[in-house]
Amino acid sequence: MLGLWPLLVSCEQESKALKKRTFSKRGETRSALVAAGHRIFSKFPVDAVSIDDIVLEAGVSKGSFYNHFQEKSDVLHAVRDEIREKIMARVNEVNDCVEDPAVRVARALSVYFRFVIDEPQYVSIVLQLDAHNSNSITTHVNRGTFADARAGVSQGRFTIPSAQSAAAFIVGAGYAGMVNMINDQNVSSVTSLGRHLIMMVLRGLGIETEEASSISAVAIEQIVRGKSNREQNNTADSR
């Protein structure tokens, strides 16, 4: 029996290694399908893409597709969720330690507008998916936007009557901005339209004109143009 022990241990280790490789392969296949979705949905309208197109782009069998997704819309949702997570990670980063709801809203919108410049193909996907889902804007308002809207209303910073209305207003303006910007991704064009849209949003939420203008200018310069406070001050001094 003792002589068989090393053999049993070896078999058990081999079994675990095989299982690990299987799990890894499953993860790789799903990732390949989602990555294929990113590429193909950025090139073609959603309605023009089939499951066959996705598996061909991913380089996997059609049977493998159904091990991970039931239908094309599942891939669409996976792609959208990855894009949204990427954007929200950046929003959380730029709003770290920022407490003023008005400033947080301005900076969050600036992240979305900068994304049009950096990742236009992903923005095109999001816009396509939202166009196919009439409830997308309301049901997928991120928690951060609603939290900022609620904080602004409860603190009296925003004069709009409800957090839900404020959040819908913010998201609607951001969506409209991206729809217009996707056709002209020039930094200057995005900066100009973005600044006016953010100012309009803040005014609509109840922020006075002068303050709304200042907040929107700083957010756009820092996030869309990528200028630090020091660079902005130097630019102002040179004028």
C-alpha cells in the first residue's frame, strides 16, 4: 500500500492540474467571445451581427458559444458591462476625495466625454445598445450618478425636486453629448461642447451661472484636456 501512495498522489495532482486547465480554457473561451463582441459590434450594426459572426471572429466552435451564452443579447450585455465598468472605474478615480455633488457630476460627465476621444469604438457600442433598449438609460443609471444626485438634492445643492429626476437629467445630457461627439472626436470640439453641456446640466440642477461655468471649465480642462491645476493657472496668467 505504501508503494502505491506516490502513484495515488501523482494521479490526484494530475487530476487537479487537468481541472485547472479546463477552468482556465473555459475562461479563455468566454473572454475570446466577449473580445470578439467588442470588435465586431464596433464595426457593424447590432442587427447585422449573428452568433455565427461572433464565433468566427472569436475563432471558437459554435458549441463553445452555448457553454457560456444562450443568445446574442447575452454577449451584448457582457460587452456593455465591461465598457461601463471601465468607465466607472475612471469616474471613481477622478472623484476620489471629491465631496461636492456638483463637482462630482461635472467630473463624471467629463470622463464620459473624454472616453469618446480615447475609445470611440466602445462608445459606438454603448450608443447602439442603448438605442436597442428603451429602458437602458433609466435602468442602467449607475449608482454613482444616483448617489450624487441624491446627495445634491438632500444637501440643497440641487434645487431639482427629486434625485431620480436629477439622475435622469444628468444621464440624458451625457448621452446626448456622446451622440453628437462621436461624429467629431476632435479634442477642441469635444471640449467646447462638453463644457457647454456640463454648464447647462449644472444650471438645470440649480447651480448659479458663474459657479456652473467655473466648475465645468475646471472639469473639462483637467479631464478632457488633461491639464493640472498648475497648468491651468499658468495658462490663465499668460493671458
